[in-house]
Amino acid sequence: MMNKSITTLPPGSTIGILGGGQLGRMLALAASRLGFNIHIFCPDANSPAFKVAAKSYSAEYDDEKALAEFARHTDVITYEFENVPADTAAFLSSRIPLYPNEQALSVAQDRLAERRFLAAASIPTAAYASIASIEDLQEAISKIGTPSVLKACRLGYDGKGQAVIKKPDDISGAWKKISGVPAILEAFIPFEREISVIIARSQTGDMVAYDPGENRHHNHILDETLVPADISADTQNKALEFARKIAESLEYVGILGVEMFVCNSSAHDPLYVNEIAPRVHNSGHWTQDACNTDQFEQHIRAICGWPLGDAARHSDAKMKNLIGEDFHQWPQYAARADCNLHLYGKLNVRPGRKMGHVNQIMPKKPDKTSRN
Amino acid sequence: MMNKSITTLPPGSTIGILGGGQLGRMLALAASRLGFNIHIFCPDANSPAFKVAAKSYSAEYDDEKALAEFARHTDVITYEFENVPADTAAFLSSRIPLYPNEQALSVAQDRLAERRFLAAASIPTAAYASIASIEDLQEAISKIGTPSVLKACRLGYDGKGQAVIKKPDDISGAWKKISGVPAILEAFIPFEREISVIIARSQTGDMVAYDPGENRHHNHILDETLVPADISADTQNKALEFARKIAESLEYVGILGVEMFVCNSSAHDPLYVNEIAPRVHNSGHWTQDACNTDQFEQHIRAICGWPLGDAARHSDAKMKNLIGEDFHQWPQYAARADCNLHLYGKLNVRPGRKMGHVNQIMPKKPDKTSRN
């Protein structure tokens, strides 16, 4: 695992990013601060990240001519979203280093592959079963019980591609909603809170993790992340250990987001991994204003073969997403001394669209994790 | 002064910047974070700021066709250097708001105009005289004495366009070095240290100032800025008062840098203004990592009619410029947890060229200004 070929890319090198949304844009801004050039590849001609990049490629992900051109002019390639097509990743990584690696992509793209990977790494998750037919689903419900959640294995996000099964009668409706694609049934975890760990792993295998954040959702979309999370020191240590184990097992390079469920204290095992994201993560945006080195710079450092930066947290933080019409609240946040605004330069406000976020920064309170 | 027409530019507006060096680049990065689009105008086709901008104009400052096009597609214009030609400023400001205003530019471009402006505002400076001939110089030396410094009124920076006169015999040599252009003779101030105040003034006349930094030069180029400066509370208060008075007198909008000389305690008046810069300033780079809102975001907020941000300093800081070959030290700074690297994406290392800077961030020590 150690001492594979490590290439340190000096400032002035060119970083290619697949995907031109807000994550690509914030990666580009962080990389520019370190003196790198940024090229963005994204099918959407209005990508927010295009406006802060040295060069933009507006082409489809299967356009091999454009991909070859993109690869020829960059020194390393990364991505802002986990659904990079496997063929695209293979095409690029045969030409130029691609981080995080293809294994991380394939595990994160397929919920069943992710569950199997986590099981192999002895990381607790909800009970699950692979579902290819309504018979599979009926059999799985008889074992796993209700409530449970039927999920498409691929391309689900923000609650899409999911059907909750509260009682056996819901089976046929859920199957209709999801049917036709490979699916997974998961036991519903009666969690008390969701946390996420943002961890960075370098090309030499060094790792630094940020303090876990506590996530609150609204309409299945992340609404707020609070740091520190209201969890015990034991839970925090276990969460960090899980994240480290996952990053190591994947021989991961870059920022990895790991979402976990913390159950109430009466549950047998209070911590389950829900999902991994092989990229900078919305629940890590608070690091921009509460840490010396934020998740975006860490990711750039890792993929460029630099040493990782300091992930220590100097403040408490509350990150709030500005979604859809929330955007119009920007003046109230701009006027607050305790808030830092981050807006994504998107042209149009649409319901559910992430338009920006606010990091509220507060003096660090005594560590809650000492409560145990 | 208050309530002149204030236009608040919403995120998504386009900011034009004259000049494409590192200051334009860092302004662009800060503005992008707030959701603005950036257009850069600079004659140099390799401008570092071009690589982080939505649109670039590589044209001369007297190219009215290019300037008109630039103005047509931007909502407000600012600049990263004080030597914007007066005709360029007039051409643009007749079409679109230009901040800081033309008065600030004209005062900062001409050392004699600057002295006269400061005198009118009752701000102490070194004794000075306008010099148009060697006879003027001889007469001025007889009044002001030696040591003194002969300076070209325009286009002097980093020690260029200056001649020190240590004794009357130096007069003819100094005159030859500078001659042919309007000049100014200034008494040499036996200063103990140089400080600078970075102050922001909004369109509504609100002002916030950062704590003064203490500047150390090497080969006439800024080498380091230390914050806090080792000055008394009285000196700090006076320095801030001078900066506020200058910003108000100019009806200034944006970030203003004010360099001052602090003399030893036996001097009659311990504080003199040396120079004003109507732009973000190298001695304010430490604010990027030691303050909630840095000088670049403050400047963008001010010119866009936003409220100013929080200028409070949460840490002590030492900013070190990476000049010329210093650039190659980047790996050592990248490896330090207490340092934040900022590199400018310049293609070639040249002696004296500012390639980047490092902000070393340290826990805030008890305030030195309380020593009195």
C-alpha cells in the first residue's frame, strides 16, 4: 500500500475536474489558491465551475475525443460526483492518474457493492438483501422485517430512488416505484442522529480526519451540519476508526465522506455506516471557515502528492445550505459578523437546487465528546 | 457624503477588475466565493488572474473599443493597481461605477498630490518640497536638510525612482538619477518601524479597520508583515484615526492601504503617513487566514454595496512573501501545520518577482497594544 509511485505535482501543474457544479467550483478555488491551473469537464455548458477555471470542456462523458484532449492537458484528474461512468474513469485512468481510484468509484456507485465492501471490512451497516424480483423482496421482508427501505442500487441521491416499506402491504407499491433496476432492501435503522466523518488520505497513506459533524435533513436534502456533533467520545472514536478503515481498505487518495447513523443508547450497536462518498462532501463545507485547512484544499493536496494540511478545528460551526428560494436570504447572512457566505454562481433558482451555504462560526465550547 | 446612490449588486453580478496580477487573482477568488462573475482586463496575455476569471480582456489600457466592451458586460469596475491611466478611469467611470473613485486614484498616483492631500487633511507626513529643477532641489535641501530622499512623483514603487541624499554633495547625482520628471524631496524620517493600516469603507460610509501590521522590507520590497505590530495603544489608535480620516476625506469605497512610520519615543510626533494605496495591499494578506473576513472579500463587499464583514483578528499572524527563488521553498511551507500557502500561478520565477506568500498563524497572545 505504501510507496506506490508517488508524484508530487508542483504549483503550476494542471488539475482536471470531472463535473462543474459547486463542489468542482470550490475545489477549483482552493486549487487556484495553491497556484494550480484548473480544467473542468462537464456536459452542462452553464456549469458554475467553468467561470473560475483556466479551461472548460463542455462535452458528454462518453466523448472520447474530448476526454483524450482533457487528459492530454492535465497532470491529474479528480471528480466532484460519484456517478462518473466506469468507462470514462477507465479511459482517463489509462492515460493519467485518477484520484480517488476506480475501486472507490465502483463501490460508491452501487449500493449493493458498497454494502458488500463494508461487510468485508467488518463495518456495521443495516441488514440488507439484494433484490432482483418481487419474490426476492417478499423473501427479504420476511427476514429483515419492517420498517425497511427498498433502494435502487444506482443513481439514488437526496431520497430519490427509494421506497419505504412500513408494513408488508407496502411491498407491491414499493416494488412498482423502484422496479426494473437492481435494488437493495435495507432494514430501517431507528437512528437518533446522523453524523458524517470527512477524512483525507494522502498518497503515502497518511490520514487526517475532521471532527464528525451532525447532519440535519429537510425534504431528504442536507439542511444543516453542526460541529461538534452531540456524541460521546466513544462514538467519535469509533466513527473515526470506521472512516480510517474504509479509506485504507480502498487505498483511497483524497477526501472521503462517510455518513453514519448513531442509534439511541439502548441499541446494541450504536453506530452504523449508511453511505460513503468518494469526494468532497456537503457535510464538510463547515471546514472552510472553522479549520486551518479545509476539505477542498485537503483533497487537492492529496491528489497532488502533497502532505496533508492541518485538519484541527479552531471554532464551533453550523453550516446551513441555501436551497432554492433560501438563496434570497443572502442579504441577512451577509450582514452577520458570525456568518461566512458561500454562493455558487448558479444562474437560476430552482426548488431543491443547492444555491449556496452559510458557515456560522462560534467560539469553541468545551468538548462535548468528553461527556461520555 | 452619506446616501449617495447606493446600488447593491446581488450575487451573479459581474465585477470587472483592471489588472491581472496576484491582487486581481485573489480579488477574483474572493468574489467567486460570494457568487460573482469576474472579468479581468490586463495587457499581459499571461496574467495570473485570467486563469480564475469567467472572461479576460488582453488589451492595452488605452484601447477604447476593448474598454467599452469590458464596461458593457460588467456591473462595477475596480482595479488592483494605482497606476490606472486617468483617461482609462475617466472613460470607464462615465459608463459604469468605478471604485475606488478617481480622486483616490489621482492622489495615489502622484506623490506631490498625495502630500498636499494629506496636509489638507492635517495628517502628519515628512517635510517635503516640489522639485522641477536642480535649483529647486538645492533650495529644498537648504530648508529640509539631509538625509532626505528625492522621488519621482509618479510610477515609483519598491524603491524604484528614488535617490537618497545623505549629504549636499549627493545632490547632482540624485538629480541625474531622477531628472526629467516631476519630483518631490522628502525629509528622511528616522523611523523605528513601518506599520500599515488596512481599512475598508462602504458605500454608506461605514468603516472597519484591521489591526495594524508591522512591515519588514528586504531590498526595498515587502518581506514580512507581523500582526500585532509592536506599538502602543496610543499609536494604534492614532494610526486608525489617520486611516479613517483619509478614507473619509476621499469619500473612499473599498480597501485602502495606509503605510506609516513609527518613530522612536524621543521624536516629537511619533507617527507619519508615508504612502496610501487605493487597493488591496500586500501588507494585508495576513487577513486571509487570521480574520473572519479578509481584505479581498471586504473590498468586493464595499464596491458591490454590501455591508462590510467582520475584520476582527482571531489569531496572530506573520505573512512572508515568497519572492523570486523563494518560490522553491513551497514544499517546506506546505508541510507545516501552522502555515497557509498562497501561490499566484505565475509561469516563471524572476528575481524580485512576487510568486506567492505564506501566512503563519499563531494563537493570539495578550494584546501588545496594552503596554503603552
